[in-house]
Amino acid sequence: MTTKRPPLSDPTDNLLGYHLRRLSVLIMADLSRSLDSLDLRPTEATVLMEIFTNPGITQSRIGKILSIKRANMAPLIAGLVEQGLVETARKDGRSLALTLSAKGKRVYKKVMSAIAEHEERCFALLGKRERRELTERIRELWQHLDTIEPG
Amino acid sequence: MTTKRPPLSDPTDNLLGYHLRRLSVLIMADLSRSLDSLDLRPTEATVLMEIFTNPGITQSRIGKILSIKRANMAPLIAGLVEQGLVETARKDGRSLALTLSAKGKRVYKKVMSAIAEHEERCFALLGKRERRELTERIRELWQHLDTIEPG
DNA sequence: TATTGTTATACTCTATAACTATA
DNA sequence: TATAGTTATAGAGTATAACAATA
């Protein structure tokens, strides 16, 4: 008495790219919800982490690391400055050195624990060791693609 | 004499979700390019696969399988019909049974080989067995998340 | 000349809401 | 009352192009 059956065979079954996409979408949605209470989007949170770890880093450098276009970095940083999380200082006539304000550092800590909970929730099926190995493997895959591909 | 150094430590290093996202973005870009000559986007190609494998399937069923909203399925299917790839027949007063036209089946075959080349290119670092195991693991992860999460 | 940052803008993808028709 | 399909539309995210100022 089943009224809804799954297809006998699913053509996406063996497509690794497809499953990576499905997983990535769900992870991003979970991450967005995890950051909602901090009023940050995933990209903004990642930028905060980048600035905390590398104080004085420039916009363009962050953009290169995270593959965010200059044109999109500008309003992103402007928003973080307006929220009082990031402070800018002239590095030279062109570049801005970015640092976290006191508030930015407090928010950064909340970001870190929110992300830790998020990863724990999303990857509960994996042991710590398996998680580490998978992370490394996935990194190798995208960095290899990144060198091969146009852009 | 290095003018551009990477940051001493990257805060994203241990974030599995981050690396999955980076990989997924590059894979989607590669897939889009792979399908360019067929005038199909990744979602359209996946829908073709779904219809080929499950002839007579309905729009709503495809939407549920692929997590595409009804409102977005309508123009998607309309586009495929307009391209002469998909044919519709009344199943009952509400539902449309979808099948591939002769042209649709020819294009489907090209889609399959384009995707095979694409996966070969993206996952060249992985052996066949590793690829299978990783696919299964990733599927488990997203399907688990899918049952847990809102939506 | 190349780089940094900025603005304006367009395109794609996805989400919501309202509606019709049918089960 | 729930489901299938459609339409209109709004919001993110990301892309390109053009520009000013500086290295």
C-alpha cells in the first residue's frame, strides 16, 4: 500500500558531483541559520575569520584567498565596517589594512562557536579522524580543479 | 623574494563545510561549461536524466526528488518542451506525464557522455573505488541532513 | 602598466505568494 | 481539503564593465 514510490533507479546515483552539490546546499542553509542570530551571512563570517587570523590583511588579498571578486568585496567590507566589526587603516595610497574592532573580536568568538556547533551537527556521522581525512581530500580536489580551470 | 605570501595559517583549514562549498562551486562551473554546447544548464540536464530513467514521471515528482520548487519547475519544463526535448501527456486532470522526444533521447546520450567526461576531469585524483566510497559517504551525509533540517 | 578600490548594473538561482483546476 | 501546475515577483549571489587613484 505505497502511494509514493521512489524511482526504481535514480540516474544521479553514481554522480559524485551531484551529491557534493546536494550536500553543499544543505550545509550552506544550516550555516546561514547558525549565523542568523549574529546577523552575518556565511561569507561575512568567513571574512571575519580571515581578518582575525591575518590582521592588517587587505581587501584584495581576502578576495583572492576566498575567490570573491573585487567588485563584491567593496560592499561586503563596507557592511562589516558599518556594523562596527571591522576597522580600516591606510596601508598605502591604494590598499586598506583591515583589523577587527573590539566588538569584531567578540563577534568572531561567537562565530567560531556557532560554526563549531554547525559542523558538529552536519558531520555527526563522521568520526574525528574520518572528518580530517575527508577535509584534506576535498581540499585537494578543489585546489587541483582551481589550478586546471579557467578564471 | 616572495612578494605574495599565503597567510601563515588559514582559519578555514579545518572547516569541512567550507571545502565542500569551494569544491561544489568549481564542479558546478565545470559542469556548466561541459553542457554549454548542448545549450543546457546543469538542472535541465538532470531533469532530462530523471525523465529518461523514469518515463511518464510528473513535474511534481521530479521536483520532490531534486528539491526544486513547483514554481521553478514550471518554466524549467516549459523550456525543455520548447526545445523539443520533452513531451507532455495528460496523466489525469492535474498531472502531466513527461517523456523524452526522439531528439530528447539523442540529447540525453550526449548529456551522459558530457557528464562522464566532466566527472573524469573533476575527480581524476580519485581511484574508481575511492570515488564510489566517497559518493556513498556524501550521499549519506546529505540525506541525513535532509531529514533533520527544516523545509 | 598593473593594482586597489569603488560604483553601477545585469544575470542566474531560488523563494514566496496568489491563483486555477482537479483529486 | 490536499495536490498539480502556473504566474508574477522579490531577494541573494555573483558577474562584467568602467572609472579614479596609486604603485
